[in-house]
Amino acid sequence: MERPSEASQSRGSTWKGLLIITAPLSKPAILISNKTAVESKDFSMTCKAKGQINTYQWFINGLAPADSRIQLSRDKRTLTIRRLTRRENKGPYVCEIQNPLFRNRSDPFTLNVAYGPDGATIIQTPDVYPIGIRVNFSCSAPSNPRSQFTWLYNGRFFSNTSAVFVTAALRHTGNYTCIASNSVTGLVRNQTKIITIYAPLSKPTILTSNNTAVETKDFSLTCNGTGQIHAYQWLINGLAPADSRIQLSPDKRTLTIRRLTRRENKGPYVCEIQNPLSRNRSDPFTQYVAYGPDIATIVQTPDVYPTGANITFSCSAKSNPSSQFTWLHNGQIFSNAASTYVTATLMHTGTYTCKASNSFTGLMHTQTKNITIYDGPDTAMIVRTPDEYPTGANITFSCSAQSNPPSQFTWLHNGQHVSNSATFSIIASLNHAGSHTCIASNSFTGLMHTQTKNITIYAQLSKPTILTSNNTAVETKDFSLTCNGTGQIHAYQWLINGLAPADSRIQLSPDKRTLTIRRLTRRENKGPYVCEIQNPLSRNRSDPFTLDVAYGPDTPRIIPTVDQYPVGANIMLICSAKSKPPAQFTWFHNRKKLRHSAKLSITNVSLNHAGTYICHASNSYTGLNSTKHKTLTIYAKEKNTTLSAEDKNLTINAEFTIYENLMKHNKTINSTSFVIENGTAVLTCNTEDEDLPDIWWYFNNKRLILNDRMTLSEYGQTLTIMPVKREDSGAYRCEMWNPFLVHTSNSFNLVVSYGPEEIKILPKHVHGQIEVLLKKKLILECWANSQPPAQYIWQVNGSSISGNSGNTYTISQASWEHAGTYTCVAMNKVANTTISTKITVKVIEASGGSSLSGGTITVIVAGVVEKYLMKPTLTISSIGIIMDNGTVVLTCNAENEYSSIARENAGT
């Protein structure tokens, strides 16, 4: 037995022991806190019961509460649900009461949770409708209790039902809003739907930007339509535009074609307008593209016509619209038609121009055709050129003939075809010689004319050589020289010593190729000989040929001329004879051969040596012989002898030939003479005697030593100086000698002319300027190195001064007028040369100072001392008369820069 509850104890029963009396429990009921349970709000339920209730217990869906949002009061009598939800907190809910003996449960209580409305939903229907169709509007929204619905149209009340309809008209386009509300929850939800009502679209049209579409220019098409147009679309030839030159405006209403072409952009073009329920297309639009004219084309016709022919001119040019044509003849209008004709005359020759134009495109094209009215050819003419050419020359043949059309030319060489042009060139060879014929023809007239030119080609002549008739030229015999050359030789010419032959003994063959000298002489016919071969374009000369004439021997000469000798004397007989080549000598005594030599030596003579001695001279080249007899007398008694008058009076005449230059004639002088420096001097030692063994030359009394500019002839008789220099000036003499005699010529004074050179003006100047004090004396000296001494002329400011031809110019008293430029001109009349120099004279006042050095200026001229500004102190090393070519020493005691000038110019 359980212990009675505290409730039973309170009612005054007495318990003693363990007896518990409990009444049965009544059925509990569930009481709610609010009339309506609203979702998301709190809600409480209380278990109401009577009796001895010890505990309360709740069951949700048959289970004890476990949700964290469910809270129980302390006695668990009240159950509170935090933030109700329609599904989780619906129940059913049961409350149970208990005591130790009884328990009882309430009826299940299902919670009717008020919620919503949730989001209003308009039943899915189209957004666009055509006019006249039924448009249904239906709205729903989950809600407990059910929602109340209100429809608004563009913000104005429209209906209180969840579903409504209208018959579509344009006015029904707009915003339709469904409002769902719940008076229990106090919630309102809405949704809006936009409905568009479309009327059918009208047919669009295509508008153009310009009246005329012109090729290469831009052109625009615009789609013009009315109604609710949502989009524009273009079709070209049934396809969407794809060309990069086609551009659409942002709304695609306007289509622009960049740089129109006649073929690609012709169309047809269609524009289409669209909205969600309707579309319509324009009629096809074909683009009428204006173009051209393209290149004007003159219908192919001949370019040449005979006079009287009918000439038709026809021109065409692709163009839209068609071209307008104008014909010009030599720039003058002669027709405005596409085709025209003329009857040919010479005046119709010229340029015909077809001009095609299009006023829509503004373009114009022309084509030109040259028409020639033919005639001729006239007489063919070969351009005048030489008839003779050297090989290798460039020969141009050019032929002309007046003809219309121009002639066709053919050139023949010796009858063989060589060219078909009016002008052609060749490089001359011997094969090109002959006749060259120009044929001028005109295939239209059938006429032909010719002209011929004969050409001679000359090869360069080779160098000729001189052939001789004999191996040896012998004096007094005839001798022939033949000019041997190859090539086209037209003429021969001979030169002897540079001149044409003039000697009557010289004979030329008819063709002048062979020169024959009758009766050769050793001196006149030596030469040199030169032969020249010639043709009209070339000439060439042989090398000089000097004739080595063999002669002699002439009559021998025996020296000494003494005929008498004492017994015991030593005798040397020398035999000489002019001969070339040198003679061979043989001595005979009293017809007995002694020896072969030019010299015969007899020592310690005896009476047996007396008799006739014969010198026999022979020349194997000339085949000539010559003898000389000499009779010697040997006496026993000594006898005085003297030289014969012939030996005593043997003298040498020296002649000197001076060549001033190679282009001037020779001149012979016998004493002192000038020769210009770098010219040629030829000195010849002449004597009446011949065949003396030796000739020696002396210069300034010393044996002459030859340098590389000096040469001697074969026997030393001629001295040549080339080129002659100033150091060659001096005294020359020649000396001829043999063992017995010496012959010396008089001196010949050779003077080499040079200069003037190294010209200068004293006193010394600074930068070409000399200063002189006003009213002071100034002496200018001019000096130039020259032989003979130079002649001088002074000029002041460019004008020559009469009376001033010496090397000094004196200003006695300087004035302002003396300032200026002073020019010294030095001349050498022998050398025909001139040189000049100049200085500037500046006149200054004494107080003005001078830019030149101070001190005394002294100039020494030819041993005479004169003052220029102030008189210096002069000392002379000796007193007395100074001989010409002697030496004088002058000392100028002026310590300034001009002292050195005085010392440098002191002379002999």
C-alpha cells in the first residue's frame, strides 16, 4: 500500500498506517493561449484537469517533446512552442495527468497553424497576345486560412477574384498585379505580370540616302515601317549581310554599303520588321548603281590610211547610265557622237581622242588613237659621216627618208643584208670596208629608194723598219735604204736629220719606198734616216737609222815631218789616215816590207836606215789603199833641226753649239754665250788637222770630269751637256795631242741663264707691311737671284712708275700720298721669265708709334751703305780702293733686327 498523497492529507483525513485512498482522475482537456496559432509566433497549451493530480505529461505525435523550441512550465502543465511552424508543430498534442493510482489523457489536439499567404504566383501564361484573344489571369498563394485575392491593372483595382479574364485589346497592354492577403496572419503577398498586346505589323518600305547610287561611293538604305517594331533584319539576295563593306546601324534599321560596286551590291535588298507576335517584309529593292564610264575603247581599226580612204571612228565605254561621247582631233572637237567618219586627206593625220563621260558619276575616260595618212618615201639620205675609219672605231650608219608612215629600212653591205633598222652601229674591222646601201621602202605606197656609201677601213700601221741594200755603206758608192712596213700603206716619206731629202744625189723610187744615195760621203750622208708610212688615218715611223759609212783610207800622214836624223838617233814614225773602220798599216823601207803597224820605231839609226819609207794604208771594207812616202836622210855629223812652219802654226778652232731647248734651231757661237738652264749644250772641238790620237777637255783650267749629264762623242771631239745646269757655267777648252805635239784651243765661256727666283724686298717687313715716319726717307731694295742679272720695274698701287727701272726705289720725304702697295717686278730677258712680289707701305706720324721694331734701318746695295730712316755708325775693315771682285767687310753698328739683314746682304 502506497502512502496517501499530500492532497488527500489536506482534506482532514487521518491516516494512520499505510492506507491511501485515491479517487479516479477525470479526463483532462487542453486549453490554448490564443484563439489562433500563427506561424512563426509563440503558442501555449495548458492541460486542464480535476482530481488528485500528481504529474502532467505531454505527448506530440505520441512521443515526449524533444524539440528545443518546445518549453514546459515547472509543473509541466503548460507547453509553449516557440516560433510555430505549419508542419513541425501541427501535432497531434495529448496531455496526461497522473497520481499513484490513476492516469488519464486528453483527447488529441491538432494544432491548426495559421500561415501565409506565401509568395503569390500568377499561373504561367504568355506575356504577349494579339488583339482579340482571351487573356486569362489566375493567381494562387498557399495560406491558412485561404488567401483573399485582389487584382490591380497598372496600379488600379481590377478584380477581387483569384481568376479573371479579358478580351485582348491594345489598351490591355500593361502591368497586372495579384495581391494575396491573410487576415489571420496579417500577411500580404503580390506578383506582377507584364502583358503586351500586339497589333499586326504593316508592310515596311526601303528608303535610300541619295537619289543615285554611284559606284565606289557609300550608299545607305533605311527600313521604314510602323507599329510595335522590336527588330529589323536585312536580306541581300535572300541571305543575311556578310560583306565586310556592309555596315548596320545599332538598331539595324539602316544598312550602309561602303564603296559600292556594280555587281556585288546590286541586290535585291529586303528589310523585315519583327515583334514577338508579328513580322512583315518589304518588297525587294534592286540597287540601280551608276558607274563608269570604264576605260574608253576605240573600236579596232587601222592606224594608217591612204589619202581618200573612208575612216570610221567608233568609241565605246561601259557606263550606267550610258556615256556621253566627244571626239577630238589634235585637241579640237569634231564630233559629239560615239561614231563618226572622215574621208582621209593629209590634214587628217594626227591624234584622235575619244572622251567618254557620265554626268551622274562625274567620271570621264579617254583613249587616243594616232592616224597616219601615208605617202612616200622620198629620196633616201644617208647621214653625212666620214668615208674612212680606223679599225676599232665605232661607226654609226643612219638613213632617213620622208615617208608617211615612216619608211622601213634595210641595210646591205656589199649586197648582203646586215640590218633592218634606220640606224645601226658596228665596231670597225677590215671586213666592214666596201659599199653600204640603205633601202627605204613603204609597204603602203609600194615605193622604194636607195642610197649607197663607200667605207674604207684602215688598220693601225705597224712600225716600219729600214732595210739596206748592202751590208756595208761605202763612201763614193751608191747605197739604198728600203722602208719595210705592213698594212694599208698609201705613202712613204723619208726624213734625214728630221728634214725631207733635198740633196740632188738622193733619189727616191716612184712609190718613195726606196731611198738611194748616189756617191756616198762620210759626213753628208750619215743621217739619221727615218722612214714614215702613212694612210689617211694612221702613220708610223721607223726607229732612227744612222748610216755607218765606211770610207778611206785617205792619204796617210806621217809625223813627225822631220826628214833628217843623225846616226844613233831614235826615230818614231807614226802613220795615220782617216778611215772607217780604222785602216790597217804596213811599213816598207826601200820596197822591203818591215811590219804591220801604224808606228815604226827605229833605234840607234845608222846610215843603212836612210832611204824611202812607205806607209801603206788599207781598208778591207772599202777595198781601198793609199800610200805616203817619206825619205829619211841619215847623216854622220850632228845637225840642228827645227819644227817646220806647219807644226809651229798648228792651231785649233773651237766651236760650241748651244741648244737652248729641243724645239729651237741650233746656233753656233765662238765666244761667250748664254744657254737657258735645263736646255742642251753641245761643244765641238774643230781642227784642220785630222786623226790626232787624243782630245782632252778642260773646265776652269782643270781636267774635265764627266758627270751623268755629260757625254763625249766617239773620238771625244763633241761634248754634250743635257740638261745643262747653272753649275756648268765656266770656261771650257779642248786639247789635242800626240807624242810630239799638243794643241790647245782658246777658252770658251759658257754662261747658263736662270731665274729670276727667290725675289724679296728690303728692308725686312712684318706681315707684308713696312712703316715709315712722315717726312722721313725710305729706300726699298728689290733683289732676285738671276743670270744674267734681272731687270727691275716698280709699280705703285698697280701702276708702273716711269724712271724707276733699277732694283731700288727711293722715297725722299714720305708723305701721306706715299702710302700704298709697292710691287717689284724682276725680269730675265734671256730666259724670258718674270717674277714679282709686293709689300704695303704705311706712313705714320712720329708720335703715333710703330708696329715695327725700333732702331736704325740700313740696307747695303752693291757695297754702298745708305740710310733708310737714321744714319747708322759704319766701320770698314780696311781703307783704300776696293778692286772689282775683291772683298769688303762693312759693319753696321745698329743693334736692332735690321743689323742681321745688313750683314747677310754684304757682298763682294
